Amino acid sequence: MKKLRTTIVIPTYNEAENLPKLVSALFSLPLDLKLLIVDDSSPDGTGRLADELAKTHPGRIEVLHRPGKMGLRSAYLNGFQKILDGDAQAVVQMDADFSHDPAKLVEMSELLKSSDVVLGSRYVPGGSVDQKWPLWRKWLSAFGNFYARSILSLPLHDVTTGYRMWRAGTLKQMPFERIQSNGYIFLVEMIYLAHCLEFKIGESPIYFADRRFGKSKMSFKIQMEAAIRIWQVLWNYRDLRKAGRLARL
């Protein structure tokens, strides 16, 4: 069966240690892949390294340089806009730090044949988080998902995962101009919008590993901001929820 033309959007900030290894791992997969690296002027030279990798893999890697740290939301939305003008059939969101196992893309690609978007899920049977995490971190991650799912009434297991594969046609129907959240709550808002628009969402189990190199960008402040923003997301899409209820009557 013909492979989907897939482009992976990889936001980077200080990922020079991880990026060459990630590129090698991705291009070893039995998939038709291209990469769009969105770098926010990383002080460690990630952007320059990405340009070198693009020269080594002509036609398979493109680099989008941005003037500074502009946030996860704009990194992905800028990336989507660039990709959707091309011929990609599927679009992937993933981190550059190996917390998302590249090999799982093969299973996610298979599941996308019967879905509009596939989530790499830590909380479905077969999924898990890093075994070395302390109990408080495991609890915080699980509770964050439970909190968001409960408030938004999402029939999913992992709504904060950053590992996702979309049909390009699905992304083209998403009203990106409505998405307001930045940081990690952007991920929740995006899948909630897809749910409100009644796209079919699949979940594929993943093992979420701690990053191999560098420092995690997650903080308690970010998580607290996300907890507050969930309520704004619920309010901002009340019209779509109402429209969905009326359509089912």
C-alpha cells in the first residue's frame, strides 16, 4: 500500500544534542517523511545545525528560523501554514528530545487510515510514562489529564500529549484563527477544537520517556497557567458545543 506523504513539524530551542540523532532515527523508518524544523534562535546553535542537516538531506528537511522564543502555538501554526501549501497528506507534531519514540510513527500512520487525527497516548492500555519519574510527577501528569478531560468532557485518555499525527485535510478544516492558547494548553485546545468539530480521534499507546539531553521546559508555573486556561477554552468554544448538540437532535 502506498505510504502517506508525511511532514513532521519539530519546534526546537536548544536541541543541538538531540537533533542529529532524531533526524537519523526518523529517516531510518519505513515511511515517506519530510521534516520542518522550526527554530526560535536557539543560543546553542540548533538553527545552524538544522541548516547543515538540511544540506545533507536535500529536499527532505526544511528549516524555519524565527527571531526568538515565540511560543509553542505560533511555532506549530507557522509550521502548519507552510506545510499545508504543499503536497503533504499527513502532518506530525513531536518533540525533539526523544520523549516521543520515533518508531511509534509506523503504528500511528496505520491508525490514521481510519482516523482524522491520532494521539500518541500514555494513558491507554499499553501506554506509560518514564519509569524513573518520581511518584509526584506521575501523579501530576495523570491528574493534569484527568482535570482537562473532565472539564472539557473529552472522551479521550491523553489530551495533553504532544505526539500527534493529523490528516492534512483535517488540519485544513481547523479554524486556526480561533486558537488563543500558548504553551502546553495549546495542545489541549487544539484537540478540543477537533472534538467539537466532530473529527474522528484515535489513540495509539506510547511510552513517554524523559528527555535524553538538556533540560525540561516544563515548570509548575506553566502547569498552573494551563489549569486556569482550561476554563477559558471551555468558554471560547461554547458556540461549537451548542451547534453540535443541536445537530444531534
